[in-house]
Amino acid sequence: MHFLVQTVLAVLLLGCCLQSVYGLFPDEAGRIDWYRAQIGVPTKLIPHTANDTSLLYASTQRNVVAALRVDDGQIAWRHVLDEPIRTLLVRDERVLTQSGANESHVRVWDAAGGSLSWQVSVPGAGRAAAFVRGSSDVIAVAGDTLVRLTPESSSPVWELGLNNTAVYQRIVIHDDSVFVIGDAPATRKRKRRLHVVQVEASTGVVQLQYDTAEEVALRGGSVVALETRDYGAYLVWREPKNILWYVHRLGMTSPMWEIYHAKLVEVELMPPEMLSSTISEVDIDPGLKNTARFTLTYEKDSKTKTVVVEMFRDGDRLEMRKIASFLAPGRLVAAGPEHTVVAARSAESGATWRIRGSEKHSGDFVYARSSYGDVVRTALTFVNGQPHVVVQTASGLLAALQPGSDAPVWSRNEALAHAADMALLELLPPASSAEHAAQETDPSVQPSAVARFVLRWLAAARALGNWAASGFGIAGTHRPALGPTDGDHFGFRKLAVFGSATGAVTAVGSQDGAHAWSHHLAVGRAPVRIEHVFVARSGHVLGDAAPVVVAVGRGRNSTVVAAFDALTGNVLSQDVLPFVYVRAFELPATDSASGLRVLGLVVDGSEPRLAVWPATSDAVDAVCAFGSPLFFELGDTAGSTAVRGYRIECSSPREPQLPARLEWEFALPAGERLVSAARYENGAQHTALQGRVLGDRRVLYKYLNPHLGMLATQHEQGIGVYVIDRVSGRLLHSAVHEYASVSRAHPFLATLSENRVIYQFWQGLPEGYVTAVIELFESDRPDTRDERTVVSSSDLRVPSVHSAAFVSPGAATALGTTRTGSSITTRDVLFGLASGKLLALPDALLDPRRPMRAPTKDEQAEGLMEYAAPLPLDPRRVLSHQHMVAGIRHVVSEPTHLESTAVVAAFGLDVFFTRTSPSGGFDQLAPSFSKANLVITTLALAAGCLLGAPMVRRKLTNRAWA
């Protein structure tokens, strides 16, 4: 009986010591990253069929030319160019792009595969280009020069100087004649007009020059240029305060034009509507059909109506007829050789748009306007003979819609290609924990510690019973479905909330990129340019209110601050403030009424002020109740010659906009201008190690100042670098890099991490990119530190500085460092390279204390290695492995629940998420760890204890009686 009691007590004691363990499901093993290739918001969409494959060609605001498959929206091919694309044309099996602001780069691509067929660059900004029909040549306008380019030569076939008083933006080719059309400005003797130059395509000889179409402009909504295959090219326009249409056949000056009346195509049209009407082109390959189309848009009875007009020849007579009419703006017309569709706002609800097709393919296409904004562009495609309408919205959504279906066939959210900021939100683990089990029982009750313990065991017992009932199968076969707003016990799954310049706020799961929600911010019809996303309330503890994210952006002469429920995307508030902010940042205060983190918005002017959000008295009181003075600086933008620091004043009575007093001014030396500035971001100043332990066990204490800032300037000799205290404006360190320069092609990048400043710049002699590191210590003597318990920025000691320069592993477009929960793990320096690689280098490689000779034993014990100028581009350190992450602009790192592991995000054009362990997985079991051996060993030891206990007791009893 005594043995039984002891055994029961031992089992109970062992049960109390048991802890729940967490693991991954089989399909999650090895999944540490995801990647999404983007193209950006299109500026032009052209559907075309190449090699029996239907593709949608696009040029975008991110300088991308790409082809999308119309059946699933995936990228068939894409190319990222270095300059804005001015022209995109698709003819036959070829794609033509013209790009460049100072030099015109004309490229011809294979339409099916995207390979570059040929390219030629000529001086002058690219303005217009066109294929020569029946030839591989291209005719283009570069600056004030007209050129004919051929794949057989890098030099033009011929060049022609144009009249530089006109801006030529359109080329129309018919037979062997090239018509170049430009806007000629008004003079004292002449009105504004269009100027036409007719050139022989084969020789470049001018055949005719003349003016036509007065008081109109090519892009003013009152003139269109139409091409036909057989019967010529035309200009159609309407002069201001005139209800008649003028139709001019290019190259014919007698008669100069024919006159038509719009009532011939739209009977109900009256003179008042005609005076405010606009016309626009419908892009159709002239080789598809021997007609030309344009749209007439007018307002009648407070409704916008669009009429699609087709122009054709009946014998020798030019005719026009109406082929379709819609209640919609005219710029949203898409046409194929047989069909026309127009996007129209739903009359029933302002929350949806409907796309109506022609009579042969009628149907409604509905989407949520509040999530993606207005439709701004459409294209008509066909898949297996069925029409698909591709719509583009103001926020950057591309969606293929089919008649009779509310759900899109496919969609692409290109707003992420324009993301300016991102916030990573901690998510709750799945609903298998004791806390969630308690809330499932009674959501209104917050369980005690004992209740949570009992509920956890009850939940585990149910899971064990279910496992046994299933025949002891693999537990992972009954995996719960996890959405983008579901977390995990390791902190790997987070919610990434992006704010884009297109006005889109988009939330996706960091584990797999699954879409959670989207919202489009606009003031009227104008999208808000979002620049910041903040986590105002984390809500990662059960029982807290819902987590909240806040987006801050610029509207028209206004600042927009919108708060969202981070899990659902519901708009909690949207404030349009009557000023334009110059800086937004988090304040160390919380609004007691809402529980939201208080934000500060700096309003510049003769007397700068700080606007507090939320604009409540509780929020202002919380800011003013903070124990230390609060500061901000102005003038740290490119081109500035002085940086000024301000102290926030709390006056009485308090208002949502607090006054600020000038505290200091850091004036740059004469001839220098600011090119870049950096400060701590994303918790980069946090550290668990206050010093560097040397090989002889002495300590160099780090200079840890949360107010560090760095300024980079350009001057005649090179680049100047200044490290300052942002509270007092005091200079802590300065350096000069001769023969260095900053330009758009070679930007200056910098990041601050703990006591280090890391930056990259372009050096002209010797030519290449340089990565420099400045490391600050409290003293150059080991075991010496500032013993003061309270340190003020007004009484700072000058730090000891170590610095070094290295040859960069490549041209970087973004810099960052990894970040873990307790900052015990060593940091990796993250390079987002122009080549599309995301590189992580150990900070030991960038240690400025690396000796110029072979390290001594003490230096080896410290982890120092001999200095070598080139930083290695080690393929094993490339986090993006086979992915090419194009256009990286931002690199962000957030901790997980494992100290060894950090989540890393790189985004710009493409988006890439991954996990990394800079010091290895020291808190994780290795994949080779034998769980079976552990279980067998534990059971064997337990059995040995149970079997050996009676023998030990018997031996002790016998010894006592001996």
C-alpha cells in the first residue's frame, strides 16, 4: 500500500511538471519565406495575341514593361528599366518601348517571350515612337529630332531636325508618309494650334509642313488622331465654344477639313452638352479592322454618358456611326475588333462599379470600390472565346472580370509595388491555448491562473482522446485552417500592413502573403499619398481591445490620418486635417480614452507646431505629463543647409497643436548641402550587451545614446558625415570622404544599429561603392564608463570613435539590420542589392576594430579577424536565394518569440519575407535530433526508477538491521 501511494504521488508530481510543447505541421516544415513578383501600377494596358497566346502588355509607373497571361494574371515576362517609359506599342509579334528623360532609349522586344530583339539610344528626351508598317524599323521623336532606327545599325538611318517651337508628341504612319504632330504655343500673331510635319518614311525628306486645329491641344480632351489601314489618317477635333466637329485628313490641305455635327451619331445631344463634351481615342491595332474609333463624352441631366463612334469610308464618302453608348466616363472604354466595353459607376450604390459590355456580351461585373478605389483603366481580352474585362483601379488593383460573375477570374494588387512603409503586427496564437479555451466557454469571463491550468489540461485531454479515437494517426492530419490574421506560438506568423503612394492600405500574412484586407484612402476622388504606417495598439494579449494600425498620408493641402481595426480592416476613424505635415512620429504617450499610441505631426511654418493625434484632451495631457522634454528637428531633408531642433512646449490652456521653441541650430559649413539623414528606427538602439568583452576579459563600454542622428552632406571635395545628438544639436563626430558623390544613380544609404553608424556611398577614385562603419564607445580605455545614473544631452561626453571602410558587395538600394526579442543574438547587416539579392553579412565582418595584421590571441578570442577591404558576396549569405527581388527600397526586421530568429521583409517593386538566425538556431532542436531516442530514454529511466525503488528500500532496511 505504501508503494502504491508513493507511485501515485510521483505520477501526480510528474504531471504537474509537464509543459505543453509546440511544433510545426508537416506542410509548414521548411517554409520560411515567400516571394511575390510585381509590375507596378500600369500607365498603359494593351491586349494582344502572340504565338496563339493571349497576353496583356503593360507599362507601369515603376518603369516596368511586362506581359501578363490573361487566363490567370501571372507574369509571362517582365523587364525593369532604369528610366520612365514614354511609349508602349504592340504590333504583330513585337513590343516597342521608348523611355528616357535626357536620352531616348528605343527597344523592341519579342512579344511572346520578352527577349530583347534590338535597341538603339539617341540623344534627346523620348516623346513618341511608332513602327514602320511592313518593316522592322522604328521612327521616333527624341527631343526636337525625328529619327528612323533600324536593328541593323546603332546609328539612325536618317535624322531630321524639327521646328523647336512645337512639342511633338504623336506619330502617325500611313503608306510611306510619316505625320509628326505637335502642340505649337500661342504667339502675338497666332493662336495655339497643332503643327503637322509630313515626312517621307524611306528618306526622311520633308514633304509638307502646316498648322491646323486652333485652340486645341493633343492631350486636352478635344482632339484625337485616328489611323486606318487603307484610307488614311485623320485628326478630329472641336474648337472651344463651337459645337461642330472638324475632320482633317493628314497630308491634305485642300480642303483643310470637313465639318460634321455630333447629332449625326447622338440624336439627343444638344448645343449646351456639346460645348462641354470631350473626345478621346480608343486604341485599336489598325491592322485588325479597317475602321477607327473614338469616344464622345458629355453630361446630360447630371449624368455622364459615353458614345463610342466608329469612322469608316462608304465609297468616297467619310461616314460616322454610333456603335455603343453607356452611362460612364469616356476614358474607361476598351475595344476589340468586334466588341466594346465601358466601366460605369453603379446607379444603385456608390460602393460598387459595374462594367457593361456590348449587346452581344452584356453582363455586370461588381467589386468593392471602398477597398480599391475608382476604375481608371480597362482592357478587353478573350479567353477561349469568352470576353474578360481587365479593370485597373486607382489603388493599383488589376482584376479580370467575366460577364455574369461577381468574383474576379483573377486579381493582382499592384499597390504593394508602391509601398512607402510597412508595420508588422504581432498576432495571437491559434485557438488551442487555455486562454482561448476559456473564452470559447464564456467570452465574458477572464479565467484565473488555476482555471487556465485546468482548462489547458481539459483541452489536452480532449485532443488526446481524439487522437486515440483516430487510431493514433499523425496529429497533423487534422490541422486547423489558419488565415492571415492567425498567429502561432513561435511568433513567425505576423500581419504585414502596407501603406502605398496609391492610397491603398493593404494587410497580408507574413507567412505566405495571403490577403487579409484592403482599403483605399482618398480625399474626394484624389488618392491619399500614404507615407507612414504605425501600430497604435498591439492588442496581442487576450482580453485587450482589437489591435489598431494607423496610416498617415498627404492629400490636397491636407493631412489624412486613418485608423483601422488591424484584423478586419474596418475603418475606425478617418481625419482630414487642414494642414500638410512635414514629419510624423510616435510619441511616448497613450491616449487613456482609446488606448491608442499618440502620434505627433509636425506642422512647419514661421512658428512650427506639433499636432497631436488623437486630437483629444486626454492625448494632449498624456504628452505633457511625460517626465522628460520632447524634441523634434526640422531641416534634415535633401538640399537643406541647416538643421534646427525644437522643444515641445505645453501651454495653458492646452490645444491639439502644441507650440515648439527653437533649441538649437546646426549650420552646415559654406558650400555644403544636405543629401541624407538617418536616425534610429524599429528598435535598432536596443541591446542586451552594454559593452564589448575583449580577449583579456576587460570591457569596452558602448556609447548608447537613443538620440543619435547622422547627417550626410555633399561638397566640392566629396561627402561629409556628421554624427550629432538630436536633442542638443551637439556634434559628436565628423568625417570626410574625398572623391565621393551622391546622385540619383548613386544614392547615399545609412542605418543606425546599437552604437554603430553604417552607410554606403559611391566613390569616384578609385571607382566603386564603399561601405563605411563608425562605432562609438564611452572611452578608448577598457573598463572605463560614465557612472552617472542620469545623463542629459546637454552634458554629453565626447565618445571614442573607431571607423573603417570596406568595398561593398554590390550597389545597395536599402540597408538594415536584424532585430531579435532580447537583442542577445548578434546582428546581421542586411543589404538590399540592385541585383535583386537580399544579402545578410555578420556584423563581425564590418567591425572597424579589425586589425590590419594577423590578429593576436586576445583579438582572436574577441572574434576579430584580419582586415580585408572587400566584403564577400557569399551565396550562402543570400537570404533571397534563387529569387530576384526587384527594386528593393526598404529592409525591415522584427523579432519572433525565439531569441535566435528574426523575421526579415524586403520590399520595393517586389515583396519578399523570410526568417533568419544570425547566431544559428541555438534555442531550437536540430533536424537530426532523435525524438524517438529521447522518449525511449525517458521511459527507460522512469521504468528503472520504479523497478529499482523496492530494491533500494530493501537494501536500506537490511543495512539498518545489520
